[in-house]
Amino acid sequence: MTRTEFCAGYPITPSSEIAEECSRRMPLIGGIYMQMEDELGSMAALIGAAWTGARSMTATSGPGFSLMMENIGYAAMTETPCVIVNIQRGGPSTGQPTMAAQGDMLQCRFGSHGDYSIIALCPSSVQEMFTLTAQAFNLADRYRVPVFLMADEIVGHMREKITVPDRVENVPRRELAKGVLPFYPEHDLVPGFATFGKGYGVHVTGLTHDERGYPCATNVRLHHNLVKRLVDKVENARHDVADYDIINPDAEQVFIAYGAPVRTVQQVLHDNPDKNVGFLRIRTVWPFPEFALAQFKNAQRFLVPELNFGQMAREIERYVNVPVVSIPKLGGDLHLPSELTAALGGWK
Amino acid sequence: MTFEDWFRKDRLPHIYCAGCGNGTIINCTLAAIDQMDWKKEETVFVSGIGCSSRAPGYIMTDSLHTTHGRALAFATGVKMANKKLHVVVFTGDGDLAAIGGNHFIHSCRRNIDITVVCMNNQIYGMTGGQGSPTTPQGCLSTTTPYGSAEPAFDLCELAIAAGANYVARWTSYHVKELERAVLAGLQTPGFSFVEAMTQCPTNFGRRNKFKQVADQVEFIKSHALLKVKRDRLVEEGKEVPSDMFVVGELARRNRPAMGVQ
């Protein structure tokens, strides 16, 4: 039986095109598009749909992303596979609805209350928007975790040729084995999924719960163990989910970029055929692949162009003993290649 | 099979206080469901946050105990993604009428094929007795120490105006009528809303001069005005007492519904 695919949405610039396309195409492939009354509702509806076994997604931007945070925490706590696309725009608040930013990189990691871990992917081209979306669904099902596709307005509105493969790899969600408690983790800390309607009789709650799924909200050890597992199942998989490219690993100066700023760094490298500028291009931003930094053995400093005030630069600082130079750019424009070249030249 | 077979026996004791009306309403709902011949694996209970919303945790089926106010949005996702599932929502006055008001309006408008049982105890019971949108004007709560200054919400009028196919109100006293109303709601395609007025002795009764649980149940009973009597009063041009609430089947219609298999 083909699984129903489910997309819940609410119009918001600059992500509305995804809702429009889903509303047009989902019915043609036997799926469902629901336009909900707000982003709290669309996040809720897609979690409900996910428990019936459907691959579920939504797309939003800044203010809508903020509204989704409560139910994103619910998805993390209940280990509900789902995909959230954020076409980032300038914030805070209503900010710049039509302009690009990468200001939600820490919000997607830490935005809901309490401790948890998630996976976030950053496309920098239309092709990657395609491949990483498919990848996001597979990772969500594999680790039973919300997976974020953290694009930005530039990538969201970019037009490029892409190659659509004949077949996209589809990793099926691991079903709960009969006779096993619904939240009993397997060796990889991920429990099998007790799909609604198949007779499991699973109780799903956002309260701290035991392996039966029953609330036990005052048990100190149980809460510690549960939250630790929710974090560890993602953090332990950091090597498996890592996706990055390393260019010129012997360089002393190294750019690190994700999303649209990748394009500017590519231009700088293209214009500078000497192999003296390194580049770490990251697609899986959370969990952050800190082991990739060690591959630049001669690195004297890392340069991090971002469309924010250094959100990921701060994360990189935690791992290296050389200077990390944040190159922020706010307002909606990409860095010019000359701005990045100037940053290189200012160093001795 | 009886309604008792729907309960999880390993979840007892439950969290409800002595004298709480929620157990009565859960029993009435399960008794109605038992008459529907639904299979457990095809039935899903969804709830939000509050005393009422703990109910699905005591029932054997698949169930989703969600975030505050969002039960109907979660239920919409469950129902639309698998229309074979029978979806029943337990909620309360704070969960449905305050934080979840928008989802309530739009679920009625969509007329989505789910049944909602609202346990209206006119108070936030679980958090310690704060005033809710259905706390009657003048009543005391921990956040209305001088008496509630706000008019109370009529949830059934809201559901009717927003487009629900079936709307009824009964009380924790009228158990047979409540069971029949839930059954009618389950049988009606589209959005069915059954409001059950109920007593909260711990957090409403003791602050509002109901020394015994029975006093509050008696008050609820004596202030329930049958719809036929209300209609007769209106017909005769007489005044409808403002401190009474109407009980009975308030709407049953056949607007186009979503999610019907």
C-alpha cells in the first residue's frame, strides 16, 4: 500500500510557493495538503498525520517558525518523524519578508524549551534543495526526529537547472516489533514506530513517559534517561548524518559556509586558482560536524561568512584553538566576492 | 464487550479527585462508543492539556495526548491522513475555548469528521483553579478573587455558528442523555460537538459555596434548562433565566463534511 504523504501549510513569504505547489501536486499523487488556521495548527496536523504512518512536512519562514516551536518540542519528545522547511528571511519579528537571512540557525537547534537534539540540513542550490529534501525525510524516519531544511530566501527563489534521478532512495520507517514496548529503544537508541491503526494501542504524550508511553512526570531518573536518549540518539549519529565537502585541506585560511553564502565562497575560490584558500562546505549543519575542522591541519584561522551575526561561527569557536572570524551580512544581500577576498587579504 | 473493556487496567489509579465529574463523562463516552461496534485498532483518542485531556491515557486504543489547545489540529492531521480511523477528542473549557479557540472555530468550519467531548468544569482545574473563559460572571477563582468580571463563553452557540454538524449539551448528572448525545455525535458525519457541564469540587466547588459534591451536581441539574422549555419560553415571549444554560440537542444538520470515508 502506498503511504499517504501529508503537507500542512500556512501562507508566509517567502515560503508560500511550497504550499502552493503542495496544494496542486499532493492530490495528484494521492497525498493530502491541508492549509491550517495558523502555524501552530500546521505543525500539530503534520505530527498527527505522521503517527498514521504518513511522511509529513510543512514549510514556513521566520514568524511562522517561531509559532511552530512548541509543537517542534512535542515532536522531539514524542519522537515523531517530520520535516520542517524554513525559507529564512530577515528578522527579528516581521523583519524583511522578501529578503534572505540565516538568522534562525540557533532557533532551529534550541528554539523549543528543554534539552533535545535535531538534524538540520542547509541547501545552497536548487539541486540540493531537491536532494536534501529527500534526504530529510529519510533521516526523519531513520532517527525519529524533526529534520529541518534550513534554506533561505535566495535559495528558495533561485532558478537553476537540476537533474531529477529516475529513483530517489526511500528508507522506510522501522516499524515496532510485536511484543516490544512502544518506547523501548533499540541498539541505536531509536525505538520502532508504533503506527496508529495497526493495533499497537500506543499512548503518545509530551509528558515525560516510560517505555510503555505512560506519563511518569515526577520520576527524576526516568526523565534524565529519557532526555539523554533523545539527545544521544542524534548526537551519536553525527558521523553517519554528516554531509560536507573539504576543498584545499592544506590551506592556512579556511572559509566555512552553508546555504547561500556557499555560492560566494565558490566564486572566490574560482577566481583564485592557487590552492592557498581552504573551504569547508557544510550541508548537515546540526549536529555540527566538528570532526571536519580537524582535517584542515595547517589552518591558522577560519572565516565564516553568514547572513547573520555569527550564529554558526560561535559554534565553531567551541572546537578550534585558532581565530574564528565571523563575516556577518544582514539586510538580504549575499556577500560580494570582493568582500570575502578583502577578508582574506587583511590577514598576515 | 462492555465499555469497561476499553480501559487500560494497568493505568489505575487515575489522577482525578474524589467527586470529579470527568470519570462519569468518560464512562458515557465509552458506553456510546461501545454501541458503535468500532474496533479498538480503528479508534484514536486525541486530547490537549488539562484534567479532561488525561482521559485518553486511560483508554486502550492508540492515543495522542498533545499540547495545550492543539488537540483539534492534531486530530485533523490524524483524520485526514487516515480516514479509516475514528477520531474522538477529549478536551476541556480552558483547552478548547481559550488557548485552542481558533482551532475549534476552524474545525467546526471544516466540519471535519471527528467527535469532540468537552468537559466544561468552568475552571482551570489542573493548574489550581484559575478563571477560564466559561467561568460564570461573578464566580470566584484563584485569578478572579473579586468575582469574574468577564462574560462566559457559550461554546455550543459558537460551534453552531461556526458550522458543526452536530451540537449538544448535557451534564454529568444527565448520564443517559449524555451517552445518547455522544452516540448521536459519533453517528453523525462531520464535526460533532458534545459539551458536558461537570463539577470540579476541588477547584470550583469549594471556592463557590458548594460544601458537598452533591450540592454542585444539584446546582448544575437545577440550572439546566431543557431546549424544548427554552423554545417554549421564547415562543411565549417570556424571559429566559440568565443564570441557566440550555441542554439538549442543539443542532443536527447535514453540511458538507471533510474526512468522511
